[in-house]
Amino acid sequence: MELIKLEVKGLFGLLNYDIPLNNSDFTILTGPNGYGKTILLRVIRSILKNELEMFKTLKFESFTLLTDIAEIEIIKDFSKNNNESVYLKLSRDGTVHEESIAFPAEKIISAGKNKVTITTPKFSDNIFLKFLNENNDSLKVKTVNNENCYSQVLSDFFVKPEVTFIKAQRLENRESHNAVIDDYAGKLITLMEEANVESAKISQRLDTTFPSRLFDMIGNSQAPSSASIKDRLIGIQNKRKEYIKFGLIQSEEDNLPVTYGNFINGNEYLNVLKLYIDDGIEKLAPFESLYSKINLFSNLLKEKTLAFKKVVFSREEGFGFESNSGDDIGRNSLSSGEQNQVVMLFDLIFNSENYSVILIDEPEISLHVAWQKEFLNSLKKIQKINESSKYIIATHSTYVIDNKWELTYDLFEATKGIVK
């Protein structure tokens, strides 16, 4: 799916934008505080993920997101009895589908001082939140859907892309009491374990069928050359060493041989080794994508981020840090700037799906100028690994832009400075 443009009318009651999104894989929103950079990222995320709660309280007239699949318009209507209603209109293949968005209801009831009796409509799958005022004499009951407020029209007629939103408050963790950097190290442990489980399943299948497949090969194929076997042995051994370095493989046991004698010229041995190498490559396949991501993560941290230290990997710790002299450095001992960069890179590399839309809010926070200037280059390297389709960045920093002004949309210029 391709994003084409975002049209904005009446944001905060006065801001209008027409933002092209298809000029490049990278779009940079820039402008002063108060012009809606972060809000625009949240709007795109809310529409694409079909989580529409934010539109209830936001002041606006309309947002229109145009894609190559459909045009999606969110409209706030003020005309009905002075109440604000929000509508969604989806246009696709010449057909228009419209829907009124139903937001969670609120109800105020009176309450006695010692005993409260609450009567509520029978909503299904709702949570009832109760609030007493400071005098303890009235009660506000808010019904909140277990699922996010969403549009049935969007669910029926629009295929949601994967969306990753990297917030400005990257070190804030609302999902657990752990530091974000510790949770991410734990996620890497899980990814390593999953790859090992998959490799073990492949190993069991291949080892069980090895004899029968070998006999079939000997009877039905020509033996490979000795030179090609030697080259492939060296290649798979080098790959194993790389995987061991990052903790993906814990030891060198069961390594293929690295020395060769005259035996390698015998056809029967060449066939055995060919099948053994083929199986070895298949057993390593579950680690390939994860290895590419860990290797990029390591290289990007090594290039600019870490001062006097390096990142290390293991199946027990996920990732950690050591001083250049080999002393252990706790993840939470990193500076806030280093933690911000580690967390943001982890999000971009490990938490972003292929062909997804990546929204990044103020990547410059807590980052040194040298790191900011490398940011777009880092994104391009990450894009090759994850094949992400679109990056939209909100920033104040000219260093992040790095003279790539053709990628920017200036919100101040677009409004001619109407905000005083």
C-alpha cells in the first residue's frame, strides 16, 4: 500500500495542510511547536490502525488520507444540536461507504454519602470506570470498550498495513515496570529462542531422513567437484562463526570439518559432504534474518552511538554492554542519550515489520549532533533489511534533515505563519 497525501482542514480550529507523502520513501515534517507535527503522526497512525478514539476530543474539521487503495476521510460535524459528531467516509473503486463513529458513553448520576447505587445500560464487553468528585457526593461513570474505538467500514474495505510509531518519550514504559531497554533485551532473548526452536525442528526432520536422502542422491545425481565442496565448507563455517559471535549458536560442536585429505576426491564422500552441507545451510536458515538485524544493530551502535564501550550479545542476556577493557556495564548505566538511541534503533530494526509505515517523533531528543546527522543514512540501511515502505519523521532539527530539504514539508511555511 502506498500513502499519497494527507489533507488537513481546521486543525485546532485554524490550520490547513496538504501534505504529499509519495514524493519519496522519506517525508520529514518540520515547523515550530504548536503546529501539530506529533498530532499529524498520531492521525496517520490512528487511521491506518483503525483506532479512532483520538478524534473524539481533537479539534478539527476533517482529515483526508489518500492511498493507492482508497481515500479515507474523517469529518467532525458540529451541526447537530451543538453536539460534535465524527463521521468516516471511505471511497474505493467508485463506491463511497460512510459511517458515524460511536465513542464510549458517559453518564453522571447522584450518589449518597455512605452508599452508592449504580445502574447502567447493559453494554457488552465494556469496562465501567467510576470517578468521585472531591466532595464525594456525585459519581461519574464512563463506559470504555475493551477494544479501541474503530470503524467497521475500515475493517471491511481497507487492508490495514503494519504501522510502527516511535514516540518522543522513548524511555517511558507503560506496559511494565522494567526499563524499556531491559524489556528490549528480553525481546531479543525471545527472538533467539524462537530461531533456535525452529532450527531444532528442521534438524530433527533432516537428521531422521538423512540416510534415505543420501541413497537417493547417490543413485540419481552426479557428484559435485572437490573444489565446490571446499568452497562451500569454508562458507558455512564462516557463517557459523558469525552466528556464534552474536550468541545465536552457543558452541562449535558438530561443526563441519575444516581440513581436507585425499578422501574428498572420492565420489561417495563428495555426495555425503554435499548433503551434509545442504542440511547445515537449511538448519541455519532460521537465524539468517535475525542475524542480519543483530549485525546491523551492532554496526550502527558501533559507528556513532557508544562512547568507550561496545554492545555484546548472548542468549542469556539478549544484548548488554562492555567497556573497551572488557568490564560489564549495566544497560541502565548508559547515558539517557545512549539509551534513547539504543531503544530507537531496536524499535526500527526489530519492532518494525516488512512493508510497514514507520512514524518517528523527534528522533533528535537526547542525541548528539553527530548522531543526528547520521540518522537518515541509518534509516536507509535499516530500510534495506526490513523493506519498510514509508518513513514519516517529525523533527525540529536541521541536523536530522541534513540538507535533504526536498524531503521536508514545513508546517510554518504551509500556513504562512498564521499562528501568532
